[in-house]
Amino acid sequence: MADYTKPDVWALRAQKEGYPARSVYKLKEIDEKFYLLKSSALFGKSPQVKVLDLGAAPGSWSLYILRNTALSLTAVDLSLLSRQFDKGLFDDKERFFFIQADVTDRGTKALIKERGPFALVLSDAAPMTTGNRSIDTARSLALAETALEYATDVLVRGGRFVVKVFQSGDSGELLKKIKAVFDTGVSFKPKSCRRGSFETYFIGIKKK
């Protein structure tokens, strides 16, 4: 496993630019490459484009969306979001709704479905790591499978999907499942991923 205890240039930059975690630059890279957050690409001319952010804590992805778009956002995590940098954005009840819950819980799924449908489902969720790669990749894959279930259930036709996964011999099967649900399924590793990290992101474009 990579050493996550020491802040690197990305983590320091995130603090300077007002984000609680370096993960914001992963979303930024993915967004710029795949045009995730352009309303016209997501939901046609609808004025209320909805985004779902699974595993949202500490909140960098949610902040990026709220700062750079006018989209409606639902965020979900067992942990509370950091309020260090949001400057009241997380209090905007018209645009933002937070669910503190386990994304794998059936009751959580019901709450999320009430907030949809969504044009974009994002998941940067990661399991509690043990240092054992086999265990950690298996847990990550299970979370990613859960995120794909959400995408299958709550995404509109033409919607998009991003999910983090720890690479393993089994992760290719998940990408195959994504390709079955979306017109296009690709793997992309942002430059801002930590050196030595075995995480990557699968992107599904245009839900069938």
C-alpha cells in the first residue's frame, strides 16, 4: 500500500485552494477529459440536473461541483463532510442534500431513489484498508459493485458514471459490467493519484 501519511504537492495544493482533500484534482482531471459536468451533455435542456456523490466525505468532490456548476447535488457518506472550506455551500438547501448513512444499506438506497433520477453518479468511496492487498481490493470491488447498482437504478438514459476501484485481477469483470450498462466504458488513472497507488477509475458514458 502507498504511504498516505505524508502530504504531497497535491494535498498541499488542495489546502491552499480550499479543499479538504487532494481527491478534488482527480475529479477535475476526469471532468476535463470526459466533460462530466456540462448540463447540455448530461440532461439536455432540463433546468434541474441532478448529481449523486457516493462516499462523499470529506467533501472535495461535492465542493468542486457546487463551486463550478449550478447542478443539484445529493451526497452520501457515513462520515460528516468537512466544513473547513465550504463557506456555507453545504447549507444551500435548494442545491445540496446530504445523507449520513451507509451506501450499502437498503434504507439508504430508498432515500437516494427519492432524490433522483440522476444524470451523473460519482463514487470515490474506498474501504477501510488493512494493508493486505487481496482484502483491500476485494472490499473496494464490492463497494464499486454497489455504486454500479446505484447507477443502474437511478441514472437517466444517457447518464454518466464514475467509480473508484483498487485494481486487481477481478476488476476487469466490473469494467465488462459497466460496458454492458453504458455505450462506453473506460478505465482512467488521473495524474494526481498517489505514486504507488493501485487505484483507478472506471467511467461509464451514456447509460443505455
